[in-house]
Amino acid sequence: MITLTGFADEISPDLEEQLNVLESENIRYLELRGVWGKNILELTEEETAKVKGRLEERGFGVSSIGSPIGKIKITDDFEPHFEKAKHAVRLAAFFRAPFVRIFSFYIPGGEHEKYREEVLTRMKRLAQLAEREGVVMVHENESHIYGDTGERCLDILRTVSSPYLRAAFDPANFVQCRVEPVSGAYPLICDYISYFHVKDAVMGNGSVVPSGEGDGQLRQLLEHLKRKRFSGFMSLEPHLWEKGKSEGLRNPELFVIASQAIKKLLAEQNMNWS
């Protein structure tokens, strides 16, 4: 069974509006990244408790902490960042979230091999942290970081070789790196994927579009997941505020467009969701 969730801060900075729109789409989970204009790692203890209280009162769960861990330069000091990672896993425990989203550090242009060992050392430490705290970190492929292609994502996942470091598969981000998501990257890392981001993009210019309207191969992806009988989270991260045919619509309206688009693709495959 597919469980839909999403980056609700793309709806609004206001928590109540986030939950209202999710509820209108029958989505009962969210990926916590931002509330009240602040990243989840920046909330005070009082604010964090308030968020948890409202989620519980309204019957919402947290699929993942949408942290920015790993979104620093590989040449930046890692130790202060590692303290933030500790906070991210504490938040996952507090919200009973099974996952923490992370990245694999910005690499100076074309110097992936030079910094490979440092990347892997850091990723191993993050996986060890996750293991100690009993949560799973999911690495999101993204442009300009070490894990931007299927091959380098596989390098991280296979080298670290930990059940506490898995992949968050983002089709649009692969497209923006000129990688074919399903025919190119997916076969390499499919055995490591535990989480999916729902985002599509156009190969020619990288613009983000509703699911099924770009080159993210979302239909082929769902065919694979149906055959595998995948059960888990698919997280809406639509980014539809970027210029395109949806320009001018408000963020809540754009999130609904994204939600309806993936539901249409799921219906085409006769795949149930909750």
C-alpha cells in the first residue's frame, strides 16, 4: 500500500493551513521540514511541543524529518553540522518518524573523486548515529552533491552498507542532473530505496511540472513498484511555484494540483493509497 505524505511547508508556513490542505486531500502524514517560516531544526522546544500537540489532536503522523543535513560544502567543518544531525534524530524519535532525510554534501565542480573518501567517512558517521538512535536516514539524490547520479548514490549506499542508510528516490532531481530516473538510476539502487519523493521535471530545461508531465518516468516507476508490491511512503515535494503553466496560482492550489496528479497515476495502475 502506498502511503501519501508531503512537504507541507510548500502549502504554507502556517501549520493549520498545512494540515487543512492535507486533510482536504485525505493525506494523513507530512514530512516535517518547516513551520512558521522556520526549519524544523530551528524550532524551540516549546514550538516543537506545540507542533506535536496539534498533529496529535488532528490525527496526523510524521513520515520523515525533512532535514537539511548534508547540505553544506564538503570543505565545511563537519562537527557543528554533526551536532545538528543529532538534533534531527532526536526530533525523529520525538515525532515517532521512522526516517530522516539527508544529503551527501556539495562538491566543488567535477571533483567528486577527490572528495569521495571524506564524503563516505561522513556518511558512515551519520549511519552510525542513526543506528544508535534507532531511525533510518534516507539519502536524497540532488544536483551538485556527491550523490547526484545513480552510480554515485550506489557508491555511497554500497560502501556504507548499513540498513540505517537508505535511499530517498527523487525522479525530478535525477532529471535535473541529466540522468534518466527509472531506466538509468533506478536499476542501480532499487534494492536500497525505502522512500520516494513525488516530483517531475523536464529534461531540456529542468523545470518542475506535475507528475506524469515531465521526463521523470513516474508511470514506469509505479509499474516497477506495483510489480514489487512496494509498501511505503511517497512524499509530495512538488516545487510547482517555479515558472511554468501553473504560475500565478497560490501554493495551496499548487500542492493540490501535485496531489491530484500522482493520484491519477496511481489510479491508472490500479494502485491503492492511503
